[in-house]
Amino acid sequence: MPHTGQWGIRLQNTATNQFAGAYQRFDLHQTSVKPVFLGAYVKGQSIVMASGSWFGASLYAEIYYTDGTVGYWNTVPNHGTFDWRWIGFNTGTLGTQ
């Protein structure tokens, strides 16, 4: 059941050593670098973080620049059991390449 809007995705594992994920690609075709806010609602039930992991219920981005470099960012990992929460970041506050 999605939080708002028309779409949602549910990911479920049956063991703590399994991982699940989904992705969506956005092509912005910017002619110059402009900040973009990336965000999503997440809800968790019994999410266990693997030792050394940094994902949990989070939003991960790979941003490909026209000069061929790539920026990688991840929101703070969410774990445990929690109700819907808004996560995200503004690419304009992440630093430069």
C-alpha cells in the first residue's frame, strides 16, 4: 500500500542474510548542473542491518555527470520497525565533483 500518490513497492526477505532492492532511473538531460531533490517514503518492519552494512531502508543515488564522473550518495539507513517516514537529500548540498 503506497503512502501517497499512485505507486508503491514492497520488498520482503525471509532471512536476515538476504538483501532486496529496487531501482528507478531518471534521465534529467540538464545542460548545466542544477540541484535536484531526491526523496521517498519508507516504512519498515523488523529490518536488521547486516554487519558493516550502510543501506537499511534508504535511498541510494548514482549521478552521472557529462564529464564522465559519477557521484554516489545514500541517505541515513533506517532499521528496526517504524511507520512511514520521508527520506531524501538535495544534490545541491552534497558537494562538488
